[in-house]
Amino acid sequence: MHELSKNIGGVGGFRAAGLACGIKGNDVPDLALIVSDRDCTAAGVFTRNLVKAAPVLLDQELLRINPGATRAVVVNSGCANACTGQRGLENARATGALVAARLDCDASAVFVMSTGVIGVQLPMERIQEGVTDISPVAGTQGWQTAAQGFMTTDKFPKLASARVRLSGGQEVNIAGISKGAGMIAPDMATMLAVIVTDADLTATQSQTLLEEVNSVSFNCIVVDGDTSTNDTVLLLANGASGAALASEDDVAAFRDALQDLCVYLAQAIVRDGEGATRFVTIDVDGAPDAAAARQIANTIATSALSKTAFYGSDANWGRFAAAAGRAGVDFDPADLELWLGEGERLESPLQLMQAGEPVDYDENEATSIVRQPEFTLRLSIGSGKGRARVWTCDLGHDYVSLNAEYRS
Amino acid sequence: MHELSKNIGGVGGFRAAGLACGIKGNDVPDLALIVSDRDCTAAGVFTRNLVKAAPVLLDQELLRINPGATRAVVVNSGCANACTGQRGLENARATGALVAARLDCDASAVFVMSTGVIGVQLPMERIQEGVTDISPVAGTQGWQTAAQGFMTTDKFPKLASARVRLSGGQEVNIAGISKGAGMIAPDMATMLAVIVTDADLTATQSQTLLEEVNSVSFNCIVVDGDTSTNDTVLLLANGASGAALASEDDVAAFRDALQDLCVYLAQAIVRDGEGATRFVTIDVDGAPDAAAARQIANTIATSALSKTAFYGSDANWGRFAAAAGRAGVDFDPADLELWLGEGERLESPLQLMQAGEPVDYDENEATSIVRQPEFTLRLSIGSGKGRARVWTCDLGHDYVSLNAEYRS
């Protein structure tokens, strides 16, 4: 039992703030700090890109050595601190140390995240000034400005919270911020997100819950198929509510709320996909296993031809079938079936392809579906039990303009 | 010893023609016929997409049952005859049979190729009229109109020929037509091409030569990463010159000419890439093996972020490094080195990254390179012997417009 809010009123013992410290210039927020008044357990999932940014390497190290005494996450936008070598790693450590000095805690208690241009060193003087000036607060305002500090090409800040009632009657809060609009590919962490809770979780509980939920939320989104060097999702739990997950039911209730929140934050990234005008759900079923279904869904979701068809309101299902056929999954094209329907879930679907052949459908009806801002494409490739759902957007002129003109 | 011409004067015993038969409307050429006066040996390579068009299935069958007595190839644009089920296969057979009736040969002697919209049945009445009206001729004019009949979103016809002097003093001719501008991905046949020669080749010789040459020409090009349902390259040899490849030297000389011709035809597809404004060579070396090098080169070549950076004249090498890191090839990011240079081959390169860290290079110099219509990007990922070269283009507004508005 939980309710999801698209804002963050507050989470026991956490404070947050965002601030413009001059990394991006133009007085745009580019620094965020999230602080817990007490030690947190921490869990994290990270990009699987071999080329990992300095803060990713640092955070992975912190999780290994100190997953039970986290106090803060400091986030900057405007500079990814990736491909920056030894100096980049020293700058990431120095950023954490500056925050630790302000909080009077160990440097290993401060996680660091960066997002922005690759191959440029962090402007440490500005970071230092920013860390000195930033003042995390407990209420809504702090979380709003923090979410702004995460943004790069994002058009809107992404934040949400959920309150979960446990079996003993206690309530715990979960809150999260995400960022991302481009360099978004499936099957990785694929963006930045910080999720905090005042529930009392062990580090192992946090890590297990985060990995479970990540696999059906952040790992199911595609904007452009490019996987960032910086992707990180952190979950911090400080126990300020005094409530632990005492039963299987409590774990399930908490997981449901966490999943709902992460799906919301993940979908917000797709809805804010660079230049996106369509939100498309791709459902694949009948595959030999879930991984095979996922591979087909991802191939369609990253196909330039499928994405430009979405953009052009063209129900050009031949492109979707062709993308499925090159996904590297073995199936019999004679089994291929395909439907389109409005909305985020498939409702009153229109069948376009049956047993590998075109159905005699009404093209106007198909066009009216793909003209909607949200629609669903379902492919069935056989009689297997494997299924997957992926969320993606279209590829339009604004994506090209943003990425030809913006050095990200 | 051979010379390459960007036209086809004539090849002994072959005739060709193109014609508008009304599949595409607007009186645009949409049918081509290439005929040999005598039996040819035939070789072919085909798309590895599971969803194969009817003519691909037919041609694969013909190659199995009758690779030594081919007389003609009939090609239509405007309709891919893909995802068309049993009726599509019958239409492909009927198309071949119509040509066979005109030539008074067996239907198994006629290969069929189609390109265009997926999921639509061939308009057989128009095909029938076209096959009745088309009149292949031996000279330049016939090959020019045939190449036009191949085109879909192509902006120019793609044809070339080479004359090879063999060790015994005899000369043989090779000529080829290709088409393609979108739905182009590496490691497959990736487009339509017909190559003919008056050399006397066995079917086995043809197939071996075609596969060798294909792997370093048509299989090395990327436009958008989407692999067509129809990709086919055929090589027909009718022996009209009376000259066989009698020695290793002759085989080598013929292979060189064939490779030169296929590289030209393959590069022409990239230069005509939908909306392309840049021709980019991607060289990867230092990989454990050639396949690993190819995988990294392909990942950069298909990356939306890399391609929009090319379009924007932005030497945004962080995106190239990030694409390499997600390619699925194991390497140490600390070994990564990166250069840019003008032209189709790397000349006087500018180093941007050394031992995994940024070099202090002049950004204006880097920008002036990627402003050129042709430039080369070289990545070295270690000390292995594996290397690969891939040709690709940028992703710009015209690609989006073409594919949002055109039902291909």
C-alpha cells in the first residue's frame, strides 16, 4: 500500500539543495547536494561501459569499503569528469573531501556523481565555492533545486516520492531524483538517479532491492542506444523512521513502492528524451526467454528507421519486423504477429501482421494510433514464455539539432 | 593490373536496360533487366536478417539448384516484396517466369531482386507490362537506365566497371551496379548489387571471390545500422571473353579489380547515405582480433551521438570513446588512443587522446578536420594485431525528414 507523488515533501533526516556554481555558466543550477543527518546504508548500480567516469570508479570503491556509513551525495552537471585519467579521479576524491569537511565526516561517506561534457577536467575552484555556499534544507524547495542541479539537456526536473505503510502500521518514505535525456540505452543503469528512504534497510537489503527494481525500470528505457560513461543509481537508507522491513509483506510493500517510483523516474527520462514527441511502449512476447524478448524490444527501440517512423506518425510495421529479424534472436518469421494500440498499455489493439503476413487492416486507423503522443507496439514471435517491455521515444529533428550543436 | 571506370561501356555478352513500369508512379524508372546471351555461373551473398524478402528466398533456392546456367537478373524498386508470405513468393517466381518466357530459358535461370516498401504485394500487372516492354541493349545507355531502375532513396545511380589484363595478355571486363542509401548496416550484404563479368569463372570460383571481396567492401559500410530484409549481391560470369583465370596471378589480378570495383560501389552507397554530409572512415587497431576491431568500429559508426557530432562538425571525441567502451569488446581504457585526420585515409593526424587521457590539442584544428566532407577517425585500443576499417556517414536533419516522410 503506497501512494506516489510527483514531488518530494520530505524524507526523515534528509536535506537537499541545488545551486549555480558556474560550471555551466549562465547562472543555471549545476551543483546538487543531498545530505543525511545520520549514517545511511548505501546500494548502487553503475554503467557497464568499459570507459567509466572518475566518479563511477570512486563510488564503486566507496561501496566496497564503506556501504554502511554514507552521509551525502554531491552531484554536478556541465562536466562528466570522464576520460580525464588520474587527475579526474583526484578531482572526484577532492570533491567528496570538500563535502566531508563541511559535514565533518569521513570522505568515504560522500558519494560523487558528475554529468555533462566528456574529456574535460572539473573546474575545482567553482566546485569548492559551490560546496561552501550550498545549504541543504529539509523541505520541498531543497529537493526541487537539487533536481535542477542534476539537469543537462533535460527540459524538466525529475523527482518523485512515495509513502509506504508497513504491516505494523509504521510509515516510511522513499524519494528520488533522476536526470537524463540523451545517451540513454537499455540494460545498464543508463542515467543518474539518487533515491533516499528513511526506512531502516541493511546494505544487503538495499542492494538486492535496487538491483531487482532497476532491472524493470531504469534498465528498460532507450532514448538513443548510447550508453553513458557516468550512469549511476544510488539508494541511501538512513533509518530515520525507526521502521525496518520486518516481514516478507513489508519487503514486498516497500519493493512495490520503490518500483513504482523508479518506473516513474525512468519513464520521465524517456518522456524528456532529446527532441522526443512520442512515448512508445514496446512489448515482445512468445520468445524463448526474457533475455531474447528484451533483445528484440531493444533492437526496435534503438532502430533509427523505427524511431523516425514514430516521429513521422507512420505505422510502417515493415521496419519493426525488419528490426526484429536482425536482433540476433532465432525465431520463425512465419510466426510473427504485430499489433498497435493507443496509450501506455495495449488497449483495443489493431492487428497489422498475422502468422508472418500482412493483415487487411485500415491504414487510417493505424495512422491515428501512431499520431497519439503515447502508443504501444506489441510483437509476438512464437509460443515461448519469454516476454519483455521497453519504453522508448522517437528520433526527430530536435534530437539531431541538440546533439549536433550541444557538446555533451 | 586494372583500371576502374565510373561507368560501364560494355561487358561481353551482357545487355541491360531500365524502364518506368508504374510501380513507383511519376514515370520514375522502377524496373531493370540484365541479360546474358549465354549461360553464366552465379554466386550470391544475402542478408542475414531472419525476416528475408521473397526474392531473397527465391534467389537462395536458385543458387542451390542451378548456379551454372543463369541468364538474367530482373530488379524492381518501389516494392520490397518482404513480409508478404506465400503470395509474395509466388509473385517473385512469376516475375522470374515472365522474364524466362521472353528469353526462352528455364525459370531457374532468372534471379529476382526487389527493393522498396515492406509489407506490400508486387503489382503483377505492371511487372508483366514492364517485362514485355523492356529492351536490354549492349552499350552504356542500357547500363545507365538499369542503374536508375535500382534506385529508391538514392540520389544518384551507382555503377562502375574495370578491365583486367591477365597474364596471357587476354583482357576481361567486370561491371557492377549497386543501390542503397538507407537501411544500411555492416556485416551483411546490406544492399542490392549485381556484378557481371565476361571472364570464365566456375561457380565455386565466383562464390569464393565474391565472399572474400564482400567482406572488405559491402560488409564495411554503415548508414543507419538497420539491416534490410532484401540485401543481395550477385556475381554473374558468362565467359564471353574466352579467358579463364589460369594462374594464381590471374586470380589475384581479378580479385584486386573486383575488390576495387566493390569498394567503389560500397562507398558510393555511404556517400549517398540518406541526408549524408560527411564521409567518415573509422580505423580501429590494437584489438585482440579483427572481429573485435570491427565491433568497435561498427559501434561508433552506428552511434546516434557520434553521427550527430559528425553532422555538427564537432570533434566530440568523448562520444567516440564512450561508444568504444560499450561495444562489448574487452580492453583497458587506459590504453585508448585517438586521432583525427582529413581525407579518406589518415594523413597528418591530430592526436586527441593518449594513454586514456586527453591530449592538449588545438580545438580549432580538430574542428577544421571534422568540417571537411571526408575525414578519418582512428582508435587504438591496445597492442593486439586486430584491425578493421568501416565507412560511414553522419546523421542529419535530412535523414530524419526522409525517413519520417518516406514509407520505405
